[in-house]
Amino acid sequence: MSDVELVARYPTDAAGQAPYAEISQAYGEKSYAGGQPLRPSRIENWILYYTNVEREAASLRPLTHDPAISTIARKHSQNMIRSGLFEHEINGKDPTDRALEAGYNCRAYHGDGSYSFGLSENIYEYPKITNWSQMSTEIVPTSFHSDQTMALALVRGWMNSPGHRRNILDTSARRIGIGVAIREHRIARSAGLRQETVFATQNFSSCQ
């Protein structure tokens, strides 16, 4: 599986400054819109859930979570933040290159004697706060995501893009890995908040 489709990107973040650092979870809860920071592991779990909901609705078998693939996916999300790049290829390495580098060399054999290997990939960049309003001199968030609604927004976004939908509903896919990393979004500082932007990667494998 080597089909890689560029994501229909969510509107670029207002700060537009790169590179960024992955957000620290050490800030007090009062600093976060909605009172709670986003939790990458919970978003990953919800992405898996909603991805399999879509497959089951299409009468396809659910995907099995593969921790080894998730490690590869998570590293890519973190690398996108560190590099300031929103790309499938960073430093000349595509999803299959990253899998082989990590020691994931699973081959799916077909009935005609051929085989396929490698990973297909979906990526997304999505801010926690999606709407802002200004009341007198104060900027306040009017719409923001929880872990669950963030995951739902990501899967819906992928399903609305033909290439990403094809990856999610690939009949040959058997395993999935999901990696989420979170970046601080600078625009929120003017409101005394810590805005979070999610970088999410899905990788799919045809291995049993």
C-alpha cells in the first residue's frame, strides 16, 4: 500500500509562524480554552473508534490497532510540528520509508502470488478553537473541541476528501496506527489562553 493523498487542509492557523514546539502539558488548567487540555492518547482512541464506525457503515471489517504503526504515525506528527512542515514526506522519507526505518517490513501476500508492503497515510492539522469573537478589547473563544469532538472532526474531514476516504475504506486494509501530537497556537496568547492545534496521522497496512 503506497497510495498517499495530500490532505484538503483545514484553514491555516492565524499565527502563521514556524517552526513550532510541541505543546507542554505543564500549564494549569485555567490556561486552556474549555478548562481542560486536549489529550493525544484519547484523541487517538476516538479516531480509531470513528474510523471503524465508517468502515462498518460501508460493510467492511474493522481495522485492528497496531501499536508499532502508531509509533510510526506519532513520530511523523511530532516531526511535522518540529519542522514546521505539513507534508507526507519530510527529509525525503515517505510513509513506507519511515516504516522500513522503524523495522516495520510487513508484506501482504495475494492469491496471485504477488505481494504489497508499506503504509498508506492520512494527515490532518486542526485547531482546538475554530471560532473567535472580540468583545470590546477582549478576544474570547466561541467554539472549541473536546478530545471526542476533535477526533470526530478529523475523521469527518478525511471522509469528505476522496483520497483519504479511499484509504479509510480500503478493502485490503487490515491494520491501522494513529499518532497525534499537539502544538501551541500563538494567537491565543492575546486572550491569556493556550490554544492547541492537533497534528494527526493515520497509517494503514494490508498485513493480516
